Amino acid sequence: QVQLVESGGGLVQPGGSLRLSCAASGSFFSINSMGWYRQAPGKELELVATIMDTGSTKYADSVKGRFTISRDNAKNTVYLQMNSLKPEDTAVYYCHTQYRNSEYTMANHWGQGTQVTVSS
């Protein structure tokens, strides 16, 4: 079983920056991917960014050029550096991981979410 501990959310003015962190711990063979999703009020959950164990990344078009995802494999931690934040980035941000829980099976796990509010 994996536990995900998120940190770094908060209130920031438009144009500001925040850095989210998500650390994975527990019992697992390896972590395949880690990433961030978000859900704004009244909207569906959407992908923000993901990073594979190879370092390959994927971003939502709405955050390309403003957000950067990175990963410390030794610490099983993923970071999301968010710059030039806009009010439309306001949402609950959820950490997600896909991990190998045995030699032959994969599993998914979600964090509890951290609120990001962009407002003047």
C-alpha cells in the first residue's frame, strides 16, 4: 500500500508562483508514474502534468510554459512548480501515482488533495 503526502498549496495573487510537493511512501516494488490532476468547482477532474520513471513528461495545454513537473526518484517525490498563475488555475490539486505492487501487477493511488487559490 502506498501513501501520498501533499504539500504546498495555498492562496496566491495572479502572476504569482507556488510549488507543490507529493511524497510517496509505503510498500511497493517501484513507482511507474507520478503526476498532478486538478478539479475546479463545478468542473471535471483534469490532468495537469505527469512524469514517468524515465523522466518523460506530459502537460495539459493550459499549463504548458507555466508549470514544470519534476521528480526525485531517490525520495519518491514529485514536484509541480507553478508560475504565472491565473485565477482559472484555482482548484483542488490531487497527486496521483501508478506503481508496481507486485512483480506482475500495477496499482493506482490518489492523494487527499491540496487547495490552490489564485485571487487578488
